[in-house]
Amino acid sequence: MSEISDFLFAPIRDHRGWETPSEGSRLLFIIVILATSIWAWPLSEGMIFVWFFSVLLVSTPILAMGWWIFSIIGQNRKSRILASSTDKSTNN
């Protein structure tokens, strides 16, 4: 269980050494966008602009809260490396 939670919540370090969002944050983005898109389509009655802005309006606060919670959960976790070739400590 610890390995799964570390995979989902640990920040990912990129080639510049910056900590990028965790896998859980990326998964949350896809789930929230899909869910709000499906929810907003019948409400928009097929009007693309209304649907698009409804998705943006509803998903933005959900994502902000989710990412904030995920950052708190992942705060004390060791960051993972994006790829072994991007790890500056092993490159000479």
C-alpha cells in the first residue's frame, strides 16, 4: 500500500531538478475534466461555448482544492525521478 501511495503522491523531479506534479495530480486532472465534461454537456444543450466555459468554471476550484490536498499529502515523501537519464546526481 505504501508503494502505491508513494507512486501517487510523491512529487516527480524533472531534468532541471524542479518538482513537478505527482502521478495522482495528473490522474485527478483527467478524472475531473472528464467528469465535469460529461456533467456539463446535457446542461449546455449542445452549445459548445457554454459547455466549455461550464467545464472551466466548475473544474477549476475542484482541481485547485484537489491539488492542494495532494501537495499536503505528498509533502513528506521523497521525490521520484522522472527518468534515470534526467537524474543529475548520477550523470558525470
